[in-house]
Amino acid sequence: MSRVEQTAPVEAPILPGMETGESDSARRNATIGMASAVGASVVFSVNDVCFKFLSGGYALHELVLIRALIGIIVMLSIVLPVGGGLRLIRTRRPLLHLFRALMIICSNLTYYAGLAALPLADGVAIFYVAPMMITALSVPLLGERVGPRRWTAVCVGLLGVIVMLRPGGATFDYAALLPVASAFFYAISNLTARRLGATESLPAMTFWVQVTFVIVSASMGLFFGDGHLAEGAHPSVAFLMHAWAWPELRDWPLLLIVGFASSFSGMLIAQAYSKAPAAMIAPFEYVAMPIAVFWGLVVFGQFPDAVSWIGIALICGAGLYIFWRETVVGRK
């Protein structure tokens, strides 16, 4: 799953058979798609680590602004030399772009605010309830049909979230609800992308999200940039409302990594979903889960406990089952 990044997966048709007899071109595209999905998951994880590492010294909206500015520069450097140039980012549906961009912004802010207070692996795992939300919301919003098996998987995934939230327990932290909210906003943005994908180019969908990021984060800086709401607040709120500060020289490499990582991870995941069926690619995004456990242990000294592992297993298992089941339904 993309960690609420700027580029949404592009729907690709289900290939009629990836078994014996398939063409060399289909095999090659599938290989490129799977490798791109794994690469995107690795880059996304680096982005998460950098955000969590920087959360103690900078405002979240300041980091988002810096990331978006770098992302726009990277996007224009790719689009301008290509045939068509700026025509690639023109849009005929500005209001729908704005709605999708706002959903992605809400998803970003809630996700990274949650990571500021949660163990890295826990935050990533809870966010992976997004596939279940996409499945559930596709019924009322897109009129799609979901069978009893996938509804069961949705319930299992939500049970995993409840296990990880541990409501009523001594270790319950309201910050754990933020990745859940992030997954909801992310699901809405993906369902909106399905409608936009019929008429809009991928560069346009990416570029206008970045522009909205700049406008919203700069506006937040004007209202909250003095940090008056951050003092004595919960770590998640403090990260969101932290006073703006000119980045220290030692932090610039991390800020540049965040900017480039967000751009290239989005391009990689878009390439993955354009090369092979979504149901084939999506399971490879779960590579991010063991990577998050690794980074959490190595960088932050955090390792999931037994209860967290049960929740992780339920969420990831349900998500993988949904993707597998959609493959079966698609072939039928």
C-alpha cells in the first residue's frame, strides 16, 4: 500500500492468465511490476523513518511543504522534457482533483502524526486496514459487488485493528486511531482516483496533489507556525503544531531524502500497477511490513509485542486474502 503518497495506483486490466503459455512480454511486465512494487515499498519505508526521526524538531506541515516543493521540482524536471510538456498536467476536472488532494493531505497528516507517537511497525500495520476499507467503501460509492468471503476478510482485518488498538487497556493510546483515519482518507482518495483515471493523466494527478500540499501546508504554517498550540501537547499534536524552524545543516540530507523518496516511490508504484494486474501487484506492497519491523528495531529500538503480532497477522492476512479473492473473481 502506498504510504499515503501522492500517486495513486492506476487500475490495470486483469491479465487472462499468468501461467504456462503466457507471452514473454506479459512475463516481463509482471516482473517489472513486482520489482517496482517491492522497490516502492522500500522507498516508502525510508520516507516513514525520516519523518518519524524528524518529528521531534520540526512541524509536520513544514516537512510536508518541503517535501512537496521538492516533489514539484522533480515532477516538472520529468514532464517538461517529454513530448506534450505542460499539456500533460492540464485538467478538465479541477474540483475532483481538489477533493482527492484534500483526502490525500488528510491521510498524510493523520498517518505521520500517528507515527510520531506509535512504534513504527504498529503504525504501518494499522494503516494496512486500507484495503479492507477500499473494499467496503466500493459498494456504496462505486456500486461494486462484494461477496461474503471478502466481507468476512474485511471483518477479520477490522478485528486485527481492534486487537492492536487495545481499547480499555493500560497501553491504549488515542494516537493509534490516527492511522485508522489515515486509511479511511486513503481509501476515499483511491476510489476518487478510479474516476479521475478515465480522463486525467498520471502527471496531472500527481502534480495537482503536490500543488495542493504546498498551499495547505503553507497556510497551516501561517496559522500554527509559531508553535503556540504545541507546548505540553500530546506527541502527535506537538508534531502537527510544532513551531517552524529553519532546518539545521545536519538535517538537510534527510529532508532531501524525504522529497526524492516521495516522488520516486509514487512513480514506482504507478509503474507497478500499470505493468501488471492490481491483484498481482498489491500483495508485494506488504513487503513494507517486515521492513517497518526492521527499521523500528534498528533505528528506534522498538519491536512488536505478542499482542501486536496477532493484530499484524490478522490485518495482513485479511488484506492478502482480499487481493487473492479479487484475482479469482476477476478471472471468473
